[in-house]
Amino acid sequence: MSYESLQTLWFILIAVLWIGFFFLEGFDFGVGMLLPFLGKKDVERRAIINTIGPVWDGNEVWLITAGGAMFAAFPHWYATMFSGFYLALFLLLIGLILRGISFEYRSKDSSPAWRHRFDWMIAVGSFLASFLLGAAFTNLARGVPINENMIYTGNLFTLLNPYGLIGGLTMVTVFLLHGANFLGLKLDGELRERVLQWSKKIYAAAAIVTTVLLIATYVYTDIASKLGIDPGATPIASYVALLVTILFINRKMEGWAFIMTSLHIVLTQVTFFMLMFPRLMISSTAPAYSLTIYNASSSQYTLTVMSIVALIFVPIVLAYQGWSYYMFRKRITAEKQHLVY
């Protein structure tokens, strides 16, 4: 395989890893943000946590793998992004740590105050991670200040521009809807009906904010020249998938509602990577300073070895994660004898 083909292949593979992360961790974060609001009693909040208890840590592996693949395949991209976005990524890490320790320690003590505190830590950690990831990725599409030495010259507040804030808010609301649809699939009884009512409210917010982001994308990015005024079937299908979600929510067809939000997240990220390619980080300082798959990649030998390793182990990992979801596919009720977390 030629060097350029390998560079393109690894751009696609890293895109797949990020898309997998947003699809899986999206409902994970959504469930976490909804936890203190949906669960009125401790046993209900335990049931909500049990819907993601067996899988949340496996979902986060996609983030670690995406970061590792960036480091190995495109070291200049990794160096510029992880050093330039250092504070934002540090806050992201804080959010993930808050979630992790809360899942593990929440039920170590039966004190209501103890459990209430950890419930809110899960919610805050989930919100923080969702918002920061949304702001970071929209800024990548908009462009950030990078000089001729591939060094990011902005700061945290550079990322908190109007487009970045819209992107962060959009990711939060879409993940909330995705999480609510997942809970509709996993819960039963009174909790299932409560989730349905919340889904309808969240949908309205998600549809409005996503529409604002769509318009803002034509204002703040070069999508009009890169993908055209008619951006093609992928972004249009993404938007339509979100809009029709409400039809399935109203019909209590939770499975199809979850499929629609999944499609929306996947197709939105596909659109993002289509907009970026072959760029990895767009420089708002000067287009010539942008990082691309050609000036930021590892050697041909490195990419070849990585391709062989990925060909062997990625199917194994996918098969194992698929098996874990199959094993924990049953609905959960708010009955203490059936709850683990």
C-alpha cells in the first residue's frame, strides 16, 4: 500500500474510533446527566446506574484508543492538539475521573447524603465531558490559531467563542436525548414512563440547538466551499434522523428512537471528518499552517506495522464489546434484589 493510502487509511480509522466513542459514550454521558433528575428515590437512581454499570468503562476505552492512534499515526496532530488544548483536556479528565470514582464508590455507604453527593458528581462529570468535547470538535472545524511551527497560540478562552459554545451545548442536548432513548430501552415500569416524558422535552431543546449549530456552521466554517452549499446526503440525513426521532418517541418505539439518535451522532461525525479531510487541524492564522495527514503523519513503516496490528486486534475487541452488550441486554426494574451498583 502506498504512503498516501496509509495516511488516508489511518485518518479513516481514527475517525471511526472517535465516532464509536461518541456513539457509545454519548448515551453513557446522557444517562449520567439525567441521573439526579429522573431518579426520585435511591432505588430508582440505582436502577438508572445499573443500565450503564457493566459497560461505561468499556465505552471510555474508545477515547483512549483514539488518543493512542493519533499519537502513533499523526504525532504532530497529537502534540499540537494535546498541548494547545491542555487546560480543556485537563478539565475533561477531571470530568471523567469524577464519573469513574462516583460509579465505584456511590454504593459503598448507605447514607443518603453520601449517595446524593456522588449522584451529582456523575451528572457534573458527564456534563463537563460532553460540553468540552463538543466545544473542542467545533473549534477544530472552525479553525484555531496555529503558527508555522505547528504550535497552538491561543488559550482556553480562545475555544469559548460563540461557535464553540454552540457546539458544546449541542453535544450536551443531543447526548441527553441519546441517553434518554437508551434508558427507554433499558428501564421498565414507572421509570420507563417518566423517561418518555423527559425525552419529549429534551427533543425540543436538541432540535432547536442542532438547527442553530447547522446555521452557525455555514457562518463560522468553510463548509460552503469545502462541501458546497448542498453538502450532500450525509449531513442532510443526519439532520433528518434527529427530526424524525420524535415520531418514534411519541409511539413509544424506544428501539427506533435510539437508532435515530445513533444515526444522527454517527452521521454528524462523518460530516465533521469529511469537512476536515485531508486537514487534521485548521489554522485560523494562515491556511498554509494547517496540519494535514501529509505533514503530520508518522513514517510509512510505522503506519504499515500499525495497520497489521489493527487488522488482528480490532475485530477481537469489537466482538468482545458486542458480546458484553448482548449479555446485559435485559430491561432493569427498580427492585433492590436485582440491582448490583
